[in-house]
Amino acid sequence: MESTIKDELIEKLQSKKALVAVLGLGYVGLPLTTVFAEKGFIVIGIDLDERKVDRINNKESYIQDVPNEQIARLVQEGNLSATTDFSVLKDADAVSICVPTPLRKTGDPDLSFILTVTSELAKYVHPGMVVVLESTTYPGTTREILLPRFSQTIDLTVGEDFFLAFSPERVDPGRKDWTTLNTPKVIGGITPSCTEVAKTWYAQALETVVPVSSSEVAEMTKLLENTFRMINIGLVNEMALMCNRLGIDVWEVIEAAATKPFGYMKFTPGPGLGGHCIPIDPLYLSWKLRALNYTARFIELASEINTGMPRYVVGMVQDALNDLGKPIKGSNILVLGVAYKPDIDDLRESPALDVIGLLKQKGAVVEYHDSYIPVVNKDNLKLESVKDLLLAVQKSDCVVIVTNHSDYDYSSILDAAKCIVDTRNALGLLGKDNPKVIRL
Ligand code: SAJ
């Protein structure tokens, strides 16, 4: 029987003769290029940012999880190269899209990156190509946004001539135990044969591929994962607010609850929700459901609680200074840790920016320290991390621990401070029942 386009593509994928292209070379795309290249595929990375492209071709990595040595070896061996030129896609057999999906200022999804690469890719989609979208987005994006743009351009039938699927990225930057290679990868196609082709491709390189029945199921899987996280963080933040009113130590409650070996998962309260995933992904889902006249109440309530935490923290600072007979206006306040979570250098959506902004609005003189982030130049904040940490602590009227980096010597900070608002229980027992310390 004559082999079909699908058979030929599957053979190319299994023999690793397929030319792989990855669109978007960030913390998801660059590791993905190396995973395919390590398995013997020829991989072309495509990015609009010439600096990224040049660094790869100069055998350098700019992503903390990708070693320089690996990029150098793969480029040297000819398995990896990078370009800003989308026309290389005319020869590509397997294309993965790993571009950002942020929110607009209005809180609506910003699909501009997906639309840009899709319109470029649509010029080059040809028989025997498989395309996988990895960018986190609302259910239906692959079928409603990508498919028509590919089908319009060329008279090809999806699932027969070309193949289209969604596979959520599960990259947690800085994590060593779960990586792009060994984290199970969900993948769902526009048609069953799309799922089969996409699964065959990814299974050549990744340890575990989990096929699902459609691109919508795959899109929704990622949103469940991160909505689950966002809502549970919102719950534990509200537990902190309730415990404060009850005069109960929420941290002790959380530690005690965490002794339950089943049916419970530990989350901890904090000054708000940062990062490029957790505060954003669930809002893609609630936005989609609003268009279907459904209100995703859990998401909206959790988002309200989480976004209210920076203001709550500023209220704690106001109370702490009040106890010292000081107004917030004119007080020197030092914020410790501005990255969105400990031990990383990422500032995106960090609640520290909200805390600093609110403190400045109230007339406080605010400085910060963060060894991972020497300069903050965002949301009309222009600040530099203080050079002498303990001197800054001594000078401050109140220290606010916003991000509990592990490189802080908390005992020295406690000794040097007049008062500390600890939003992460960074001081632990040092801070418990200590008159200088107010804990979330
Ligand atoms: N946070 C809390 N309390 C918690 C956990 C987190 O306040 O109990 C805050 C963090 O401080 C941060 C924000 O929430 O500001 C997000 O933290 P995160 O630990 O969820 O870290 P992210 O944003 O790097 O989430 C990523 C996600 N990975 C992907 O989307 C592929 C998420 O799905 C992972 O579960 C998470 O890493 C992880 O487990 O580290």
C-alpha cells in the first residue's frame, strides 16, 4: 500500500532525519532545542531577539538551566544553530512554538507573540509538517487561532497533510530534579492523527509523553495545574488574614497541618503572587469563560485575595511603625528581597514592586536589598540594591522581608533591626514572640 504523508513524516521523526525548528528561545524554548539536538536531530532555533541568536551561534547560553558547555558542544557538532530568519521554516518538518503569553494592562490575554509567529509560520507550512504550540493559553487557541491561519494560507488538510497539536510547557526555572527531559509531557492534537504524529516526535526525545484526546484537553490541563496552585495560595493567604484576626499563629497551623500524610498539600502565605505563570495563567481561563457568560468565581476571588496582599503588608508596616510612635511618612523602610520567589533573579509580577510602590505613595523613604537583582527599573520605580546590607538595616525604621532568599543571615539582620515585618516566616522561631518582629 502506498505510504501516506503521515507515514513518511513519522519515519523521518523516528529516524531523526526530520529538521526541527523551535520558535522562541527563552526559558522554555532553549532547553527544548537542546533536548532534541542531544537526541541527534538538527535543530534551528528562531527568535526575533538578535542578541539571543548571536549568543547561541557564539556557543553561549543565557538561560540558567542550560550549561554553556552544552550549547557549545551542540553548535560545534552542527546539531544546533539559531537565526532571526523565519524563511528557514520552509525546510522544517517539526516546529515547536514557545513564545510568551502575557496579560495586557487591561488583564486580557495578550496573544500578540503567538499571532506574530503564526502569521510567519503560515507562510511556510507544507505537506509533512507537524506544529506543536507550547505557550500557555486559553482552551481553543490552537484550533481557533492557529488552525485557520494555517488552513487559509494553503489548501492542506490538517491531520492528513500537516499536523497540529498543543503541549503545555512544564518548565520550572532553576529546578534540578524535574527538567524538560524527564518531566512528563502532555500532548493533544487537533485530530487523533495529529496527536499520534506529535507524540511520536516528542517521544524521540522526552522520557514520558502523555497523549490526550484533543488540543483543548492539553490546553486545559496546564490551566488546571496552575489554577490549582493560585487558588491554594489564595486560600492560605486568607487563612493568614483570618488567623491574624483570631490571634492565632498561621505558620504554626500550617506546619501542624503539613504533618497530615495524605489529603493535604502545603502552601504558605506571602506578600502576593509573582512570576510569569501563576498570577497570569488562571486569568486566561477566566477570560475565556467570561466570553461564554460564565464567571470563574474561585479564580476571581483568589486573584482578589492575592492581589490584595501587598496592601495588607503595607498595613502591617504602618502598624509596626505606629507602635514605635512613627508615621509611615518620612520613615526609612528597607525591603529585603524583590525577586518574585526565593533564590532566583526574576522580577516579573513581583509583589515587592507593589509593596515598594504603596510605601512610596504613603511618603516612606524606601530602599531595597536583593543580591540577585542589583537594579530595579520598572513600573516607574528606579532603585538600586543597597550595597551595605547591615548598615541599611541599622539605618531603617522598619525592615520588610518580602522575598526570603536563603543567602540572608537572618540572625544578624534581626540583631541590627529596630523592627521587622516578616511576610515569609523567614526568621522562623527567631521571629516568634519577638517584640521587634511582626509576622504575616
Ligand atoms: N507562592 C506563595 N506561596 C506558596 C507558593 C508560592 O506565596 O505556597 C508565591 C511565590 O512566592 C511566587 C508565586 O507564588 O511569588 C509563584 O510561585 P511558584 O512557586 O508557583 O513558582 P513559579 O511561578 O515559578 O511557578 C512555576 C510553575 N511552573 C510552570 O508553570 C511550568 C508552577 O506550575 C510550578 O508548580 C512552580 O513553578 C513550582 O512548583 O515551583
